[in-house]
Amino acid sequence: MTFLGLPRRVALTYAALFAAACVVYGSLWRHAPVVEGDSPQYLAVAADLADGRLDTLHDRTIGYPVLLALTGSTHAPTRLLLYASLLLHFVSVWCLGALLHASGAGVRWMLLLAALLWLPMYVEPAGMVMTEILGQAAVVTGLAGVLLWIWGGPRVLLGLGVLGLTWAALTRPAFQALPLAFAVTLLAFGSTGRLVRLRRAAVTAGVLVVGTGLLLASYAVFNAQRFGFFGVAFSTGFHLTTKTMYLFERLPDEHAVVREILIAERDVQLTERGGTHTGTQTIWSVREALEEATGLSRPELSRHLLALNLLLIRRAPLEYLQEVARAGAVYWFPTFSPLATFDAGALRWAWAATHAALVLLFALQLTAIAGWLLLRRAVLPRHRQPALPRRLANPRQGLAYVLGVLVVFYTMALTCAIDIGEPRQRRATDAVFVFVCVLGLDAWRRVRAGELREDA
């Protein structure tokens, strides 16, 4: 017997873990939710939304501020926000557990997933006034809705997938192209007849692209009518400037005013005592000075910087790629605050070791899959290509793994190519990352069990 996609006893266990988490984290994190670096910007949007309308075009989109406004966190975070965030994390765990069950995984894998995701290292974002926990819930809901619909669920699940991916984009604009990435991937596998049927893939792809496109376009039209800016977020030019800070000297003389302001601030940040010594925060400190010097509004300044950054990248593509590569390495490092470690060095190393083990497991899984595909496609003749026994073939598991990996690497690629690529920006997809690792373990168990039966 199942309850909302989970076996009854697993559902009861998940509910018990959520209740325990509310008690434990609620009592240990007495000062949560805590305000982080970007929190004031989200609180400012929430305060603007308090009267039910948006009066100013802000740097941040409305996805997370809506949650802040609903929990009364318009000027300062409330305890209700903490419990709402824990509930969102619970929704993510439940949806991913339902995907494991629908793909054929056993109870122990669903329990392992929950045990990992309720560790402090993964619950920590719920105790912060940041977008990670809502972005995670939106992405996971979108992923679950799409997969469960493809596997024969009712139409409402596909609608839920559209809404989830749309809200993910309104929470973190980097997710705007994720529905398109889903659509292309589904059509690619549908055209081969593997993992998903072409008709189902085509319908899903069309609804995703059109549905999310219309919803996001509606928000863009609202911005155009009210503030004169057509789009979901105008800050792409600012974010890309974090990847070109070592190339500012290469800007031509006709942009000398912008060039010298950027260079001066970058050099200060590189040598500032107690700073990060990276210069990545340069643009966030000089936007007002650049607006005054250029006479451009903030959205216009972002577009202008986008053009200048693309010019720098064309002039120095290898240097830009070096910055992307550095970000790609740092992106996978662990990141914890005192909320997760409770100021205990031993816990900090325990969480770091757990994260490192999962990253290693993920890398080994992808290496094994890549080796298998290379063996099938490039080494052995077609008539000698190995194939898994029929009883081990699991298209559902394969499709869930592919889309989960897509979420992880899509976020990594976009974040590292356009923004700083710091570990914190990975956290909205950490739940999907853990889900993929657990799914891979179940697939490995199936393969090993099949081999043992054949040897016997």
C-alpha cells in the first residue's frame, strides 16, 4: 500500500523524521533563520511585496521574497520562516523518495536517501535567509512532476512540473533555461526509443517549453509595462563581470571611465586586509559609481557591462576559460556554517568527509557509465556489444538518472560560466545530487545481483 507515492511504512518514517527535525533543529537553531550576505536584498523585495504589489524593479526576483512575505519576514526573518523552510525540505525529500520508489528502488534506498538529506549539512540552508531551500524544492518538484507524468501519472503532475520549474526560475534566474534542457534531453532519448517513448517525450517537451515560457514571459511583460525592462532578471552583465576581473585592463580607451573604476575597486579588494583577495565582488561595490559616471540606469548598465564582458572574452578566451575551470573545481568543495557544525571541529570534518565521499561516488558512477558507453559504441563491433540481462534493464531508473545528472551539471555549467561558481551556489541542487548517488548505488546492486545469479 502506498501513500502519495511512498510505501506506507516509508511514508510514516519520512513524517517521523520531519517531526523530529522540526523539534531538533528548532531547539538547536534558536537564532535561525540567520541573515547572510544577500539576505537584505531579499528582505527589501519582501517589504515591497507586503502590500500585495511590486513598486520597484529590484536586483532580486520575486520567487523567494514571496515566501518571506507569506511568513511575515518583510523586515526581519521570523521563526515561521524556519519551519516553512523545513517543510520545503521535507517536500524535496518526499518527492525524491517517491521517484526512487517509482523507479523500482527498494525501501532501504529510500531510507538511506532520507537519512542523508536530514543531516545538518543538507538541512542548513533552511536556517538561512537565502534562496537555496526554495530553489531546491522548486527544482525537485519540477523534476518529480515531469518524471512521474512520463511514467504514466495523471496530467496534473506535468502541470506541477511546469509550475515547479517556473518558480525555480523566479527564485534563481539561472534555472530559466532548465525546462529547455529537459526538453532537448527528452527528445534526444525519445528519438532513439530508449528510456522514453518519442510521443511521450514530445508532449512533455512541448508542454514544458510552452508552459514555462508563457509564465516567465508574463512576468517579463509585467516588468516591461511597470518598469520599462523586459525580462525576468537584468543582472546577467553584473554576474559575468565576476569572471573577467583580471581582464579589465584590456578594455579599449573608449570605455576608459568604466575601465578605471573597475580596476581601482578590484585592486583595493585584492589587497584589502581580511578580504577574500579574489576581486570577485568588485562589481557589487561600484554599481552606483558606474551609474553616475555613465548616466545609465541599472538595467542599462547591466546590458552595457554584458557587451563589454563579451568583448573581453572574445579578446582573451583562454584566460576566461581558466577562470571557469577554477570555479568548476571550487564548486565541488564542501561549504558549511556554524549552523551545521555547531562550532565543533569534529563535525566540520565529518560533514566534509561525507560530502567528499559522495562526490567521489558520483565521479566513479559517471566514469563507469562513460566507460560502458565507450565500450559499446567505439570499441566492440555491433554484434559483440555487451548488454545487460533483460531483467536488469530499467528505463525508469535510467531516465531519472539522466535528468538528475542534467540538473546537477546544468547548474554547475551556468554558474561557473557566468557567475562566481562558489560552493554555496551548488546547494540548491544538492538534494538531486544525493538522489542520483543513491539511484546509482541501486543500479550497481542490480548489476552485481545479476552477475552473481549468472555465475551461479
